Amino acid sequence: MWLTHYFLFPILLSDSIVPTLSLGIGINYGQIANNLPAPAQVLTLLGSINISRVKLYDADPNVLSAFANSNIEFVISISNGNLQNMTSAANAQSWIQQSVQPYISQTKISCIVVGNEVLGGSDAQLMSYLLPAMQAVYTALGNLGLSSQVYVTSAHSLAILANSFPPSAGSFLPSIASYIQPILSFHSQANSPFLINAYPFFAYTDNPGEVPLDYVLFEPNNGTVDPNTNLNYDNMLYAQIDAVYFAMKAMGHTDIPIKISETGWPSKGDPNQVGATVENAALYNGNLLQRIQEKQGTPANPTVPIDVYVFALFNENLKPGPTSERNYGLYYPNGTLVYNIGLQEGGNLPQLNYSASSINVRNSIPYLITTNALFAVFLIRFQ
Ligand SMILES: *[C@@H]1O[C@H](CO)[C@@H](O)[C@H](O)[C@H]1NC(C)=O
Ligand SMILES: *[C@@H]1O[C@H](CO)[C@@H](O)[C@H](O)[C@H]1NC(C)=O
Ligand SMILES: *[C@@H]1O[C@H](CO)[C@@H](O)[C@H](O)[C@H]1NC(C)=O
Ligand SMILES: *[C@@H]1O[C@H](CO)[C@@H](O)[C@H](O)[C@H]1NC(C)=O
Ligand SMILES: *[C@@H]1O[C@H](CO)[C@@H](O)[C@H](O)[C@H]1NC(C)=O
């Protein structure tokens, strides 16, 4: 559906074209686990909860073929480990020929995410590959006649921000300006969205004494006013999104939509991870879903509904890092809900048919930790 999202936001933008959007919640289908159900079972599960947008961290051919002729629309990814390779036009083209073209006639693929959280990291070499890889993939899609069907973008952590509060003072780290400026020009030319992975959980758990829990969980609260815009923010996620809009504006761009490629809340954590509970996870994701269903926009862009991929579908038992990293799922691997956010009317979701013979081991790829929980470097100043 992203192909029709040439929407522009009224406060920051001059134009305002808002096509009909088929919005719903999207979900990240992470597979760093050795106990997940087979893709065909996952297809049944997603159908039962009416989720039709899925993001993968790779281009797993088993998933893409299992979802052939389904109504599920995929965002697929090129991992950081493949970025250097993808800076070559020939490699990018053969990757698309091998990993995208064979599936795309039967499985909807709307977007390729090139690299995950590269600019928020510390690997300058990797940063230098990012734009060339995005360009090579985009060019190859064009050569193969696919550029009008498939967006090219990347996903960023909020560690790319130097300042995130108040949102109107949002700015990118000066140290990555030379990367981000041409990447914004790329988005502008290619008409693709800017993706962010945003976790109010990190800000809360690092500072539970100062960050009000209601504010991060979308619970009723009086919010906080941005003194420059007088806009009232009643939740941190919206403040984070707007901070990125304002950071882009400070670099001369008011023409690039933002989508949330990851957000979520862990249902369990280590003893020092304050707030990682089933109750909070259910409130965060449940309240977020409600706002998505209401097609809410952020205070600075009220007519642009937030577009979100929740992290994640399953708990992933092989993820490294603190306990929270393995507990972001809405489901246990056996198909039992960790908690119900009311995705389907009536509450109780059908159990996933789980059979041990379908165990799908995926631990051979050196994934990066995607949720950035280990280094929540940006501080939210809450007033
Ligand atoms: C499924 O989701 C679509 C939008 O994503 C919505 O229009 C439809 O009503 C939903 N169906 C059910 C049964 O909830
Ligand atoms: C580079 O990409 C091509 C095309 O996908 C692939 O065949 C090749 O194995 C990759 N090389 C490396 C070192 O990953
Ligand atoms: C909002 O502020 C008013 C006045 O300060 C206070 O009475 C009320 O309890 C607050 N509401 C919430 C939900 O915090
Ligand atoms: C599924 O796994 C969870 C967590 O291990 C467990 O609590 C639950 O009882 C299991 N459900 C079934 C139906 O086995
Ligand atoms: C679940 O498994 C049972 C027993 O193997 C089978 O009869 C049933 O059709 C399955 N249901 C679904 C939805 O796959």
C-alpha cells in the first residue's frame, strides 16, 4: 500500500494529497529462534488476526513462497552484513533477480529495507555503504521494471537524533549529517518513506523516576506542551515521530513521510529493566492499536495516520542481550498469546496449530540486535 502514500502533511508541507489508505497494524516477523512454527502456520495465524502487513529482516525464500497468493504484503530487508556487497550494481541486480523477482508475482513485496540502524551505530565504514547500496538496489529495481512496485528505504534507530525534545527542536547528530543529507535527497527523488525504530520503553526504563509511565503507555495524562509550537503531546511515541519530522525539516525536507518500522514493549525483562511487564506491554501495544484504528496522526501532522510495524510477532529465544530482547513477542512460539491486545473483536484468538515436526531453525545468519535495547543513547528530556 505504500505505493499510494505520496501523502504530505499539512503543517510542514505545502501540498496535501491524502489517498485512501488501507491501514492496519503491521508486524515484524523476526526469526532469531529455533522453535518457531513453520511459515505456513504463521500464515494461518496472521489470517486469524487479520494482519496483512509483515516485515522480514531478510528475504527468506521459505516465507515468501509459503505466503504466495495470500493477501499479505511484505517489507523485506537486506541485512547490514550484505550492505557492502550491495554497493555493486551487478550484485544488487542479481540479488533482486534471485531473492525478489521469483516471488513477486505471487507474493506482494512493497518495500526493501536496506540496512538496519546503520547510522545510529558506530561503524563509519558501514555508514559509507548505506546510500550507495540503497541507490544500487533502486537502480536495479528500475532496470528490472520493479521500481514502481517496490520502495527502497532503510530503518533508523532514534540514536540518529542529537535532540528529540521538544519535538520542534528535533535535530540529527551533526556527526551523521554528511550521510543523512544525501539520503534524504534520495528519499525525496525516489518517493520513499523514512523508517524509524522507536521505543519509548528505553527512555522509560532508563529513567523511570522522571518519565511518567502513563505518558509512554498512551494512558490518559495531561501531556506536555512543545513551547515552540504549543502542540500538546500526550505520548512519547508521537513526540519522537515529530522530532524526526522536525529534524528533516531542519535539513530542508518537508516532503518525506515517516513510518514506524519497529515499536513495541517487552513483556519480561531483567530485574533492572523497570517496566518490562506483561501488563505494560499489553497497554502499550493495545493502546497503540486503538490509535492506529482511529487513524490518528501526530500533533504536528494530524492528518497523516501513523503507520506502524509492531515488534514483534513471536518471542525469539536466540536473541542476544538482556532478557527483554527475547520477550517482545505478542505470541509465544507455540501460538499462545503472551497477552491479548484485542486485535480481533471478542478477544480470544484461535490457537496456532503447533507441531514439533515443523520447527524452523534459523540461527545461521549473523543478525544485528534490532531493537537497540543495549544502547538507548538518546535521552528524552521530559518536562
Ligand atoms: C481486517 O482488516 C481490514 C483493514 O486492515 C478491515 O477493513 C477489515 O474490516 C478487518 N476484518 C475483520 C474481520 O476485522
Ligand atoms: C554478493 O551478492 C551476490 C548476489 O546476491 C551473491 O551471489 C554473492 O554471494 C554475494 N557475495 C557475498 C560475499 O556475500
Ligand atoms: C490534569 O491536570 C489537572 C489540573 O492540573 C489535574 O487535576 C488532573 O488530575 C490531571 N489529569 C491527569 C490525567 O493527570
Ligand atoms: C505455550 O508456551 C507458553 C510459554 O512457554 C506456556 O505458558 C503455555 O502453556 C504454552 N501453551 C500451550 C498450549 O502449550
Ligand atoms: C490442526 O491440527 C489438527 C490435528 O493435526 C487438524 O485436524 C486441524 O485441521 C488443524 N487445524 C488447522 C487450522 O490447521
